[in-house]
Amino acid sequence: MEDKLKAKERLVSESGKMRQRVAEETGRKRVRVKTILKREEYIEDILHTVREPLLVLDSKRRVISANRSFYQTFKIIPGDIKGKVLYDLGNRQWNIPKLRKLLEEILPKSTVFLDFEIEHDFKELGRRVMVLNARRIFHETKRMQMVLLAIEDITDRKRAEKELKQAEELRQAITALELSNRDLEQFAYVASHDLQEPLRMVSSFTQLLAKRYQGKLDKDADEFIDYIVAGAERMQALINDLLTYSRVDTRGESFGPIDSEAAFGQAIANLRVAIEEGEAVITHDPLPPLIADNSQIVQLFQNLLGNAIKFHGKEPPRVHVSARQENNKWVFSLRDNGIGIAPEYFDRVFVIFQRLHGREEYLGTGTGLAICKRIVERHGGRIWVESEINKGSTFYFALPTGRR
Amino acid sequence: MNNRKTGKPAEILLVEDNPGDVRLTQEAFKEGRVLNKLHVTRDGVEAMEFLRQKGNYAKVPRPDLILLDLNLPKKDGREVLAEIKTDKDLKRIPVVILTVSQAEEDVLKSYNLNANCYIIKPIDLEQFIRAVKLIEDFWLTIVTLPPNGKK
């Protein structure tokens, strides 16, 4: 009897424990369901809070949910996309091969991919650079595979980075240019002193030799001496012109209001001998005031007029100078009736030491127009030539009016 | 009074490191009209020793005229010029800068340091000789120089 009683008590106790366990288990389950529900809300909250565009897709890449940022960033009308395949969004604008590859090939294998950069041309948005992050997740309540896809639009950041890089490159280029300008200046100094010294020795002593021994040696010796003297003189001219060229930027005076007609007059005065000898006729229209370096504008006119006289045709040189206003520029022109320049040389004539003729035909070092170009560019302008062989050339240069 | 009238040669100091230039200057002076004695020092330190009659130069005369190159070894021409023009015994001696430098800053600096004139050495031999003759003519016959040795 006693045994039976004990057994009954045990049974009651066991069933009580059992009930309690069931109750506990039920409670736990309830909590778990609640947690799951909460977690879903939580994910939705994150989805909508995050500033980065986010998408939730099902296993067939259909859109389950998207956040506001996605709609805004990619200009897609909300509500219009649920259930649609991602690739079909915006008239199949999202049908991006690289994106397909990521979602269809890489993600199924690795459950996650991180920081994939893709570029794509959108019809309305233009070219965008995006960084993609995705994760395969399992939705417990719905018992289904989903894909969480984050699309960061880094176009602006990329552009900013690019601009920053360009700015840095520009800064480096400027520094390099400054350095090379300083080198050029240094070179100019060396040219003016150290190179001229030995040159003077060569030419002076050759001349002394000629003076003392002319006729006392043979004819060859006299000829050789002539060549040495001519070579030294030419070297001297080259050095001087190179010096002038290198100093256009570094030794220029500051800009001020000038009368270009007066500068033109000064150039004519400087060329008086050449004009008289060449019987040149130089005419001009009224020329405007400028904001410029006066001595450089004189030099500019002088080089151009000098060339027009030097490269004359069969007729005595005639040059007409005029200026017309075009927007905020004065366009000067110097029209001559000289030998002209073939079109293939229109650019080359402005390159330093470029010569189109043999030295027997025309003297010169080939720096005149290079100096003109440098002067015009220092003034923020442009120089060019139009010409026809045997008819004449017109040199143009455009300079800012100085008025805003 | 002016040395030339007493028949004594004019004492000229040439400060020049290039032997070729020294020789050219000598050639030019040979063609000159004025009886002269050309002394040569090859650097700035030597030039100052000459002028202050130090060392080997204890017995040299004080020059009537100085021809000074700017680019010199040891002590350059600008320093020499500054020292001469701030020395109460030397500052009256005319200093002619004779140089290849066309640099504006050299011209300016030389005059600021009271150079008496600045001449860029002509490249052409004939012009060089002419320039030296003109220097000689002007500074030794036309101008009246301060009495030598007086303070």
C-alpha cells in the first residue's frame, strides 16, 4: 500500500514538473516569436533609417522592400517596385551585367559580398559609380531566403577625389614649372656671363690675329679667320636672343595702362634704318589703349614689323596695322605683301630657333616670333598667322581689353 | 696736379682674372696716346693688398684709375668696389667697372656702391679697343682728378 501511495505521489509530482516544463517551454516559444517579430520590425527600422540606399530582395531578385534613400538616390517612384525584379526597375535601367553576375553567381556561393565597385550609365542620372554590399539572409518566419543589398552612390566622392588628385597634380606641375623657370633664369645668368666670356676670347683674338697677320699668311688662313669670326658672332647673337626670350616672363615690367599706338610709333622709330633702307611703307588705323607692359608691346610690334620688312617680296614692303574689338579682346593684325609662309609652317614659325630659310638668304636666329609668342602669352593673349605664299602674311594677336 | 703734365706715366690698376682680357687691355693701352703703366691683379684679395700696399705690394704706387671686373675669384668685384668706396684713403680713386655682365642688378648695384662708371665689355675687338682708349682719354686727360696722395 505504502508503495502504491508513494508511486502516486511521484506520479503527481512528475506530471506537475511536466506541466511546468510545458508551460515554461510555451512561454519561451512565445518570447521567441515575439523576438522574431521584433527583429523584423528592427530590420525594417534599420532599412528606413540608414542613409545608404538599401534593398531587400527575394531569392528570385524581386524587390521585397526598399528604403527612402534608394528611391531618392536613384529617382524611383516609391511603391512602384514591390514584387518587380530588380533588373526591370526604371525601364530595365538596372539590368547591369556586373550586378547580375554578383547576385546570380557570386552571392549564391558565398552568402556575402563586400565593396564591389560598379559604374553604370543611367538614363536620367548619368554615369554613377556605386559600391555594392550584399548578404544572403534567411527569414525565419517566412522560411525564405532573402538578399539584403546596399548600394552606396560614391559618384560625388569619386569626383571629389579625382578633383583633389587633379588639384594636387596641378600644384606639383606648378612647382615643377616654377623650378624650371628658376633653372631657366639661372641659365640666362650663366649665358650672359660664363658663356660670353670664352666667346669673346675666341672672337677678339681671332680679330687680333686678322688685324696683325692679314695678308701675311695665305688666302686660306684669311678665309678660316673669317669663318671663326662669323661663327663667334652668330653664337653671340644666339646667346643674346635666348637671354631675351628667357627673360620675357622673369624680367618683364608690371602691367599698366598704355597707348598701343604710341608703342607702335616707338617700334617704327627703332626700325627707322630698316624702313628707310627697305623703302617700306607702313600704314595703320587708330590703335587702342591697353593694359600691358609697354616695352614688351614695343618689342612685339618691332619684331613683327621687322619680319614684314625683312621677308619682303619683289615689291617694296607694305605693311598695314589695324585693331578690331571682339568681345573682351582687341585683335591686332599686321598685313604685309611679303614672301608668305606655307600653311604647314603656321605653327612652327613661333617655335624658338625655328628657321624657314638658309642663313645665306635671311639673317637671324629664329627667336623673333618665339619672343612675340611669349610676350602675347604673358599678356593672356594668343598669336597666329594667316598667309599665302608669294602674296603676303597677316599676323594676328589678340590681347585682353583690360575692361571687365 | 695732373700727373700727365709732369711727364710721369699714369698708374692704372686692372683687376681682371682672365689672362685673355688682360692681354687685350694691354694691347688696347699700347695703342693709347697717354703714357701709362698698367698694373694687374688677378683677384679681389690681391687687388686690396695692392691698394693698401701690403705684402708684395709695399712699394707699388697708388693708382690714378682702377679698371675693375665684377666676377673675380676669392673676393668679387662688388666687394672690392664696396671696400674701396668706403675707405677714406681710396674712395677718391675713380673706379671703372669693366665687365661682361649686362644684368641690370649689377649695373644698379655698382652705381649704388658709387662706381664712377659702368662699361659692358664690347664683344667686337675694335670696339673693345675703342672703349679702352676712350676710358683712358676721358679719365686721364679730360677729367681733373684729385691730387694724388692728399687727403
